[in-house]
Amino acid sequence: MQNRAAKQFEGFLKTPPLWTNSFLKIDQFLLPEIEEPLKQPITEDLPSLASNFVMGKRVERFFEWIIRKNLNYKLLAENMQISRNKITLGELDFLLEDLITRQVFHIEMVYKFYVYDPSFSTEMKRWIGPNRRDTLLQKTEKLREKQFPLLYKPDTKDLLNSLGLKAEEILQQTCFKASLFVPKHLQDKQFQEINNDCVAGIWLHLKDFISAEYRDFQFYAPRKQDWPMLPEHGENWVNHSDIITKIENSFQRKKAPLIWVKKPGHKFERLFVVWW
């Protein structure tokens, strides 16, 4: 697990922010560079990674690790549950202070995989989850309408008071990293609203994946926790017919698997095969 966590962390670091300044009135918090290479396995600093955290919780721990290692920031609190009458209203991911400017930030950490579906009417509606259960617009709306307003709830005031903070003096931003997958015919398209460096691969329907074009390559279907990893870290590569069986099994559960492709010459690609 130590090695896997380090590879997941590497992939997290190499995943670009979905935008660099402001997007739909949401400002991006750009993670500081790591000044020194890892001197010890990240799991020694973050023993909680040894447990079976889902991907979203793992990337929060990666964010926390980076902030704690940076001398310009002080982590004030993380994963703060806000409750009213024993009912949870929500959670604030991170409160941190820039020690140079003395500015305090509330940061929500978001790490997403989206596919681009041209069938939707407008550009911004087209970024959806590979299983069509969430969208970029839904997530940004949740940030604006639910997660950021939580800071100003009366129920949050005691927490802020205990830290000597006032809600109106805190800047709210998101660290929003994403990997995007587009239809094959749009591989060279430049998208206006988002960081095009986030385009990580293509998506296909099974009938297109079955074609002769892919028959001679090797394939690996990482579990979701490993989706951030770089494809060259794949293990137990299988042939075309074996991966099709795995894909069909995923389809029965309405899951679109991420597939890593290994081509001759040590070349790798990432793609989603979608069930819809």
C-alpha cells in the first residue's frame, strides 16, 4: 500500500487544476510546489492512507500533507463537521492561513473525472461524470450554494471563534483538479472555459472499443482508488478479449470503467468505455 499511495500521490500532483483563476465566480486555490522530494513514504506521515479511503478522502489527505510541509502556510483546521441539533449541515474541508499575507482561506478540495458529451445543448453542460450521475455544473453550484455559505451559518460561529476567526475576513476558494475525457473526434478541440491541460484521454462506446484498432494492445482496468495514478504503473496487463469481459461486468453494474492502454514502444493511453 505504501508504494500505491506514493503513486496515487504522484498522479494527484500531476493532475492540473480545472481552471487557473476564476470560474463561475469561484476562485481557484493553486497548490504550492513541493520544494523537496519525498524523503520517506507518504504513508509514514499519513498513516490513515493504509485504510481503504475512497478517492475523495485520499486526495484531501494529499492536500493536507502538502500544506503541512509548506512553510508559507499554517493549517488551522480540517474536515470540520458543522451540526445543528445533532444534524450535520455539512463540512468545511480546510481552514488555512497564508503566513506571509496573514490571509485566512477556506478551501474545498475537489478531484473529478469528467467526460464531454456533445449531446447537451451548451458547452458547460457537457462535462458529466462517466456514469452520468454528476456534472461539473452541479458540483460548482453545490460549492456556491451549499459549501461556501456554510461558513456564514450561525452554527459555524463557535468553531471560528475558537480559532479567533471571523467569517467575513476569510477568503473562500476551491482546489479543483480534474481529468477530462473527450470523444475521439474532438481530441484536438480547444475548449474555451476550462484548462485544456486537463484533457487526459478519450471515451468510447463498447462497439468502438471492440474494433480491430484496439485488438493488439494490452489493457488494465484500475480500481477507482487508483484512477489518479499514471498508466505506466499498471499491473497484470490483459489482452483485448479479457478486458472486454471486465468491461461487460462493469456495465452490468452501470459502471463505466477507466481503461489504461499499453501500446508498443512503452506508450500508454487512458480512456473510458461508457455503458450509456
